[in-house]
Amino acid sequence: MEISPVVRPVRYDHPDAVKLDELVQQEYVLRYGDPDITPLDPAMFEPPHGIYLLAYEDGRPLATGGWRRQDANDEGYSDGDAEIKRMFVTAEARGRGLARRILAALEDDARAAGRTRMVLETGTKQPEALELYASSGYRPVPKFGHYREYEDSRCFAKPL
């Protein structure tokens, strides 16, 4: 009998979150040549200003994703934004709908926290991410955030 993965909140600096963050950084280096250098701090993902989720199966972390509060600032965010960060599924767990489950949980949590728009930045060398977000109702918006000046950066939003 297969056990369905369990999605639960953890701190961004939890050892399993750190392990998956190292894997996603390796993925960025493979695809873009460099890791993601967006400044992130564990406090950014503490409720009610955000949340960080991991999907586990048989004690193994398989997928991750978080959101953090954003409001109008000089990087192009708007009041009420919830920014998705570190969406990632391990190679062994891809194709099982884990990213979609985490995305839905993040949206629900951000909505419950009073956020009005979910936003994210991804890149052209991540076609799986582009497809996930498009099929989940995200639409292109003017660029914002740390990578807003990069040609291969793409920004999306979805009303909550």
C-alpha cells in the first residue's frame, strides 16, 4: 500500500528545508549557471507573514514551497502581495502532483492571512514551472523583485 505524501509547515531553516534548498540551488546552477541570490530569512516565512511547507513520504522530504508577505516597495510589489518562493520537487517525486498540492496550500494560507494577490518570479529555463503556474491561473505581470532586470526572468500573479 502506497502512503500518500503529507504536507506540513516547517521553519525555513529546518534541516529538511535546508536540504531541499541545497537541491533547488543545484538545479538553478544547472539551468542558469548561478544559484538564486534573493535574500531570504527564516522570519519571512513565519505566520502570519508567510509559511514554509514540506511534503514528506515515509519520513523523506520530497517537495517544498513557501510564501512571504510583500507590500508596495521600490522592487515593484503591491500592497497585499504574497510571494511564492522555493517551489521545488525532488527528481524522484516529480509528476505526482506535489507541486500543485503545495501551491494550492500556499494560496489557501495566504488568502486566510488576508493577502489579496499571489505573485512569483521564475525563469525561461524552467518550463515545468511556467506550465504549472499557467495551468493554475497565473498570468504575466510587470516584472518585480530581485531579478526584475534579468531578460530570462518572468513574473506572474493570481488574485486571491
